Amino acid sequence: MDKNVKYEEAVAQLEEILRKMENNQLDIDSLTEQLKKAQQLVKLCKDKLTKTDEEIQKILNSEQQ
């Protein structure tokens, strides 16, 4: 998984995978592959959100001092 994927791109890819799953557009082989990709995308999004939250907290804490 490319760590340089932007958060918005990752979310869009997740939404596309979900849409295909909901419309039964994935065969069993593709489903397994897409679920693995979705799992990686979710982790990437969580990591980006955690990092952003930490950066915001540092900024807010430095302004309070």
C-alpha cells in the first residue's frame, strides 16, 4: 500500500469497494482481494487521522503555554 495516498483518495477507494460489494459486482476471487485492499486502506486512514490529531494537539498545547 502506497503511504503517499491522500486521505481523500483512500476514502474514495473504500467507497468504490463498498459500492461494488453492495451491487454484487465482485466475484469470490476479487472479493477477497478487495477486502484485503479495504483493510489496508482503513489502516492507512486511521494512521493519518491519528497523526493529524497528534499534530493538532501539539499545536494547541504550544499555543496555551
